[in-house]
Amino acid sequence: MKIEIWAVLVLSSLLGAIGNLCMKFGTNKVGNLTLERILDPSFLSKFVLIPVVILAILLAFLGRVLMFIPISYYKVGLVTAVGIILWAIFTVIGGILIFGERYNLKVWLGLLLAFISIILLSEGLGS
């Protein structure tokens, strides 16, 4: 994969992760969400106007739009798999740094396997 395309894929995943972290700030403001709450027009109209929620939506949208670039060059399944794994890894790192989240050994092993899968999957994306 071309270095420029890798950079876009990493940026896309990073923006998605930052969006996830903004989502967490947003949900921390309003408490746990349920489908019932999200579908309530009164709640939703207030929730989507919280600045950090707007930022989360914009970052998630921009991250997804950037995914069009690597997808236009390579196999959609492989690009999506690598992008989502990176997104998850970046979100975990952010959760640790920002929210002090802690994970057990099984989760760390899962993340290690996810990272290894990026290496294996990227072989299918070419050099």
C-alpha cells in the first residue's frame, strides 16, 4: 500500500477514535443511553446540540469520508478491517490516557492479536 494511502487510513481511524472519545464525553454529560432515549425527539434534539456531541458526529463523519480514498485503491473488505482495527486500538489508547480506563490481560492479548492481524491483512493490500 502506498504510504500516502496508509496515512489517510491511519488519519481516518484516528479521527474515528477521537470521535468515539468525544462520544464518551457526551454520554458522561447525560448518563447512560437507551434506544428509547435516543428515539425520543425531545431528548435527541437537546443531545445533538451538545458541542462535544456535534464534534463527535463531525469527526466520525470525516473519518468515514476519508475511508473512500483507500477503498478506491484496494479491496473494500481488507481496508475496512484494517481501518476498524486501528480505530479500536486508537480508541483504547485514548480511553486509557483520557478516562483512565484499565484492561485485563485477556483484553491486552486481544489487542495484540488485533495488531498482528493488521500486519497479516495488510499483506493483502500490496506494498
